[in-house]
Amino acid sequence: MNAQGTVFKYPDNVDTDVIIPARYLNSQDAAELARHCMEDIDPEFVNKVKPGDIMVGGWNFGCGSSREHAPLVIKTSGIACVIAKSFARIFYRNAINIGLPILECEAAADAIAAGDEVAVDFDTGVITDVTTGKAFQAQPFPPFIQDIIRAGGLMKSIRQKGGEAK
């Protein structure tokens, strides 16, 4: 499993209300919600993002409320991976649950610039800034979590294995 795309870069402490403003949470339609992803911090994000692009954040990415809408709208907008110095714990778990690949790597988050082309190898955890040629090592997820992400999330993974996900 790999990803390669253009980087959108954000600062420390990007909270879930910045990722998807609460004023839009009257809808359960992921595509509708994704049209508002990052609009309070980056109004042009939804007009520029393409499937496969990469999001890079600082410390404590996804802090705030525990809503799973935040990783869902990031994934639905087309982002293939989020790289950050650290993730809020509930965002981290919600990202896995909905199948959004995330990697923690302080060096990569510091060095990668907005607009860079970045390639990610999820099996090895290698993050390559194609623009600069620099490579960084993140801790890859163990195979069972990679399987969850590859399946598109926890519930889809359970269904694929013949379980009773409702």
C-alpha cells in the first residue's frame, strides 16, 4: 500500500472544529461534509485537493472533540495519508476505524513544505519528499492495522472476515 501526492501543510493543534466546522454537522453525507473540510483554516483546500494528495500537520493534529467526522472528511476529500508530529489519541483511533492512513514522523513534518510532492510506503513507513529527495522513517502500522486501513476501515474489515459488523 502506497500513496503519492502534493502536500497541504498545517500548523500544530489543528482541532476537529477546524477540520470540519460543527456548523455543518447537521448532515451525515460524507461527500457533503467534505466540501467544508479545512475551510476555516484553508478556504481553497477543497478547490485544490486531488485524490492521492497528502496532508502534513504539526503536534496534536486532530485535537478537540471525539467526532469521527474529522478523519472521514479528510479521507472523503481525497487525502491519501496524513503525516504529523503527533495525533490526538481519539483522532488517531478514529482514523484507523474509518481507514485513513496516518503516520507520525516529527522530522518529516518539519522538513516537508506545502506544495512538495511526497511518496509514502505504508509497509515500511518510509516517507520520501520527492521534491527535495529527502527520506524519513516513520513507524509503520503492524500488519493487522494495515489490513484494517486497506479494507477501508474497521467495520469493512470485520465484514470481509465474515464477522457481524452492524
